[in-house]
Amino acid sequence: MIIAIPGGNRVRNVCDSDANVMPIEKSRIFWASRRGMLELDLILQPFAENIYPTLAKAHQHCYEDLLACEDQDLFSWLLRRTKPEDARISEIVDLILASRDQTNRV
């Protein structure tokens, strides 16, 4: 969103400077990532907070689609028990797991 700054001719982007994600959008994604299942929360919340804002828009949309999936499916995919049939969902699951693996190595 672009707004005009009073008293000047400059225009300022109100998006979150780190990743061009609006604060309201970031909040919505973070809360949607809270599933109420500890195993999922421990995976999805750090991803939503630290990685999601840095993703390309296409991957952000994939993550939003992932959040619309059932918890049982998320649990199975994120614990590497099964793979999603949808290639887009599979790609974002792989990104989540890779980011988690990288974080656990540090």
C-alpha cells in the first residue's frame, strides 16, 4: 500500500520493510499457522515468522494454500510420513522442511 506523507511530495510504501509483507497480512499468516497441535506449531510458526516474509509471492501463495489443508495431512507431510500429491504443496512442504533442517543444524 502506498500513502502520501503529509506536508511533502514524497510517497512512502507502508509495507513491512524487511519483506514487503503488510503487518496485517503478516499477523494473519502467523495466526493461521497456529494449528493447536504442538508438532505443527513448532514447525509452522517459526517458518511463518522467519521465512515466509522472505519468500517470493508465488511461494507465499503456496504457503497460504498449505494452511487451508487439514491438520492430519499437514502432520503427515511435515513429519515426512507421506508426500502431498499437489506439486505446489509438495514444493512448499519441502521448503519448510529444508528451513527446519537448516535451523536444527545451527
